[in-house]
Amino acid sequence: MHDSNQRIATAAPAPPTTAEIVVGVPSCNHAGTVALVLRTAQTGLGEFGSGQSSLLVSADTQSSDGTREQVRGLRAENPLLRELGPTERAAGAASPGVEVRELRMILEQALQMRARACLVLDASLTSMAPDWVAQLVRPVLDEQFDMVVPCFARHKLDGGISNGIVYPLTRALYGKRVRQALGGVFALSSRLVERFLARRVWDIEVSALGTDARAMTEAICGEYAVCQVFLGPAEHAGSGSSLDLSSILAGVMGSVFDEMNRNVAFWQKVRGSQPVRWFGTPVEMGGNPPPVDAHKMWESFRLGCRTLQDVWAAVLPPATLLALKYLARDDAAGAGLADDLWARIVYDFALGYRLAVMNRGHLLRALTPLYLGWLASFVHEVGAAPAQDVERRVQQLSMVYEAQKPYLISRWRWPDRFNP
């Protein structure tokens, strides 16, 4: 028996000292999904089929729900899985979302292993396919791209915050047409990993969404090569169940506006936008899309027009407030918030956030009825249109954001001239 155990111990593979690909999964209280993501990533590495050495890494410092126990169970199946984090659980309750230090540990591991590519995956995914690994990593290894971001398949009216705000805004600001800038999944080249660590870009505390926004803006503002890959749908455990729309919108926009403040010297010089190279083929969504109640959205907008005038007046010019007052007289069937008006509203809120005209959380939540008014208009216009027409409409809106950018720059440079 002793000899048998000795032979098994001898046969176990030694941990690698270098790896061309490092796949990292930062986690915090993801006991229900982390094992699935890690197993799928391991399968994907095994199917890669090009002979590259690889390392799978789990990074976790705060979980209190059994996530790390799940990872340790997987290590018995895969001794090449490396676990990063303290030996003992930190005191106190774990905070939700992925923390900055987990991501930093993964990047440090990739640098230590001299990896050519580092892939970061979202521990909450329930729909990941093994071939995502190759699709995300190949542009780094074979095409010398520095950052690869996915474009997940969605039903045509899904992703309203991305369609109406994040994509048009980031495209106008930074001049790159990255369709889904915030997704929790991305691949990085070794030189971009080195830049992130050398510049200590996450030393200022940011949220989970903030890490995605910061990674993207660092890559673009540093003039690194960015591309995007079509993937299947990204389904997440408990997605949308714990936060209301106002909290989600405030979290997303806080991250985007923080990056605006941090990179103002870059984006004020950018005019227009450039396409970003695609890889793969768009994935069609099956099944019926979730129902969308445009009437209810418009009524929320009208309620906001009656109850939030004082709040909006701290941010929006009188002409905009007057236009919203007239719009609120229409019913849902006649809803129509014009693109140029909507773009200026988003820009006005960005300036209000920068100037901290009120508590920033309250300010961002006050954007919710306005967003619902835009979304109701959008659904009323394209709800019956095919998916490709919906996408064309988003691109049209994005061009209006670009056309309105001089308004943002003028307000940003000389806010006193435009005070409400």
C-alpha cells in the first residue's frame, strides 16, 4: 500500500513554472457556479488543441458561502488548478461582486508565469461553453491583439442600458465601437497585463463593473489593439434578482462617469469613432424574448416629470426641462424622446456627477425615469422590427451622441455658461 501511494504521488504532475495561457476566475460567494465555470474552462483549455501550456487559477479572498471549498474539491480532480487567496477566511461578511484584489492576483500570476495571454472569466456564468476559451484567446496569440472582449448574444430588446447609454457614450468618448464594453469577461496580452500592474490602475477602489470599465478605458487610452468576439448568450446565476433598476443603473453609470473624470484629457481630443475588428459569427437567440411593457415605462417617466423637477433642475438646462414637460403630456402610444435630447440629457448628468451637484447616488437614481422614457420610445419605435433593424437603430443613436459631443465638451470646460 505504501509503495502504491508513493507511485501515485510520484506520478502527479508538478505545478508549472511557466504557461502561455493563464485563465483566471475571480470569485466572491459564487459557490453555486464557480465549479461549473472552472470545469468548463478546463475543458476549453483541453480542447484548444494547439499545444500551448496553460494554467487555471481561482482567486478568492472573501467568500463565506463555501466557494473556496468547491474550488478545493476541484483541485483533487485537477492538480494543475491553482488557488489564490488567504489560507484563512477574512473576518467579517464578504461583500458582493468581484473585488479588485482578486483580479490583481490573477494578473500578477500571469506576469509571474510569463503568460502570452490572460483570460478573465466571470464566476457567476451558467451558460459558458468550452470553446469560449479558444475564441477569446486566439486573437491574442495569433493576431497580436492586446484586449479581446465578447459580444454576447441577446434578444433584440435586451441590454437597454448598453444600447441607450453605455455603448453610444463610450463610443463617442473614446472613439472605438466596442459593442459591449462591460461584461466581466476579457482576454489580455502580456504587455497589457504589465501595463495594468505597472500603472496600478485599480489602486483606487472600484466596483465590479468598475474593473471592466477601467480595463477597457486603459486599453483604449493607452492605444492598445482591441477586438471583439461574437459569443453565445451570457446567463448568470441570480441575474437581476437582488438589485432594482435604479441600483443597477446607478452602479453602471457611476463606473462609466468615474472613467470619464479620469480620462478627460484623452476623450476631449477624440472626434468621431472607428470600427473595432470582429471575430466569429453572430449567434442567433432562440426562444421568445421577455415581454416589455412600454406603457408602464412611459408612466414611470411621466411620474418622474411630476415629482423630480427640483432634482432635475440642478442638472438639466431650462430648455431641456421644458421639452420634458411637453413630452410628459403624451401617452405611451405617442411616446418619442428624440435622440439629440436624450444624448444631451446623458451628457448633462455626466457633468452633474463631475460637479457633485448633489449626492451622486441620488443623482444617478434620478436618471432612472428619464432612461425609462427613452426606453419606452425605443421600444415603441422598433419593438416590432427585426433584430438587424434594431441594431441599425442603436448605431444611428450612437452617431447622434457623436454629433452632440461638442455640447458635452463645452459644458465640461465652461459649466458656468450653461448653468441651469
